[in-house]
Amino acid sequence: MSEKQNYRCGYVGLIGRPNVGKSTLLNHMIGQKISITSHKPQTTRHRILGIKTTDEAQFVFVDTPGMHQAGKHAMSRYLNRAAASTLNDVDVVIFLIEAVSFTDDDETVLSKLKTLDIPVILAINKVDRLADKERLLPFLAEISQKMNFAEVLPVSALKDINLREIEQAIIKHLPENAPFFDEDQITDRSVRFLAAEIIREKLTRTLHQELPYNLTVEIEQFKADEEQTLINAIIWVERANQKGIVIGKNGERLKEIGKQSRLDIAKLIEHRVHLELWVKVKEGWSDDERALHSLGYNDDLKS
């Protein structure tokens, strides 16, 4: 494949405010779940590569945390830095916004994109949710004036609407390169990392409104033999009362989270999984730069 004439390969940044559908778009573009998703903003906390290889091109999608107006909280600052640093490393940007909605956070993202000297494709997501389709055309016309976008496309990441059109728009702007990754590789992340993310997804989805946002997952042990893969994981929270929320009455909630996580991890690695979860308290970890670093919130800030 690398010897083909005019083969294209490059990095594609998925940029936008929190909860606009970047991770869903990544998963649907490559046809496999790599990034965790939920209805909660700021579910994505790390830059994650999703790699799609075709006969024409290799797309290296970079999923990023949602960019938002800067807060004083250390986690908030980290998420913004992780997203912004991606802009230095990509060949094309997909700027995701939501249909007929343009917020202050969208404007914050746009202001950064205007400083770039690379193509920016505007993807207006969630058009499937739009009851009054006639509202879309004037919105498209209005948004198109905000910047000289390479392309403007209405899409639905969830319903696979116009995703092929996004792919074709990207190809036009990728440089001619041999593939950077093996044909069958779909991400740069380890299975250990993906297991921790799956557990965090189940926490996010199970806890709903009770979710303590300030929780994270650390894999203490990941050991495989012929029979099974043994995973020991710590769920870190910031306060003792949050520990009780995660565990639930008689441990039932934690047991359900463990069950859902184990099934998804086993599906991912195609191996029997034995998963053990513990909930521990580390006060103030999400607003402590040193604690964030020790818990793995450092590998996205290379540039």
C-alpha cells in the first residue's frame, strides 16, 4: 500500500466544545469504538488517535477534550491545553458544532481556529435531531460567514449521515505520504488505557446526575495468561461521601459497574476477564497539578 502513487496520509483534529459529538464521530468514522461516550460534557479527557486505512488514504483522527472558556480548576486547564496543543500537530481540522446552536464556547474554539494556517472543515452535527429542517439552511449561511471554511457539511455522527462526504472532504487536504501506521492498527492507545476508559464510561453512564465529576480510574494490575486477563482497578474520588455514591447500597452499584465493564473489556480484547474494582479517596486530586500528573494526565501535552 505504501508504494501506491498519490497515497495520502495525515492527522485530522476533531475539535469543538464539550459534548458536541467528537468521540461519536471518531467511533463511527473508523467503524469501531475507541473513544468513550456519554451525554455528560467533558467525558473525553485525553487525546486519542483513531486510525482508518483505506485504498486511497490513511486518516489519523485525533479525538480531543472539549474546548471551553477557561476556568481556574486544574482539570479544566488541563483539558483546554490538551485540546489546544493538538492544533499544532494536525494537517486538517474538523470543527464540530451542533445544528442551529452556536455558543460562547463555540466562539472560543473558533477564535483559536482563525489563527491556523491549515484547512478547517465545519461539520454541523446532530442534524437528525432537528425537527424543523427549514431552520438549517439559514443557519448554514450564517455560520459560513464566520470564517473561510474549506467545506461546510451538515452531518449526524450517530446516524452516519454524510460521514462519507466528510471523508472525501478530508482526503483533498491530506498530504501525500506513505501510511504512518500498520494497516490493521486502529489506535495508538494500549489495551490497559482502553480498559480504564471503559470503566470510566460505565461510571459516567450509571451514576447519571449523582456522578461525582471528580473521579478517575487507575489500573493497578493488568495480567494475562492463557485462561483469563486479571485486571485490578482503583476508582479515585475526592471525598468520602462520593465513595458511598459509587459503591451504592450493599455494593450493588459498584457490582453493576464492574459487570458492564468486564463484558465490554472482554469483547475488546477477545479474552475472558476477571475484574476487581476498589474505590478510594484522594482529596482534591482534580485540582492538583502534581496529582493529575501522577494519575496519567500528562501524556497529551507533548507539543
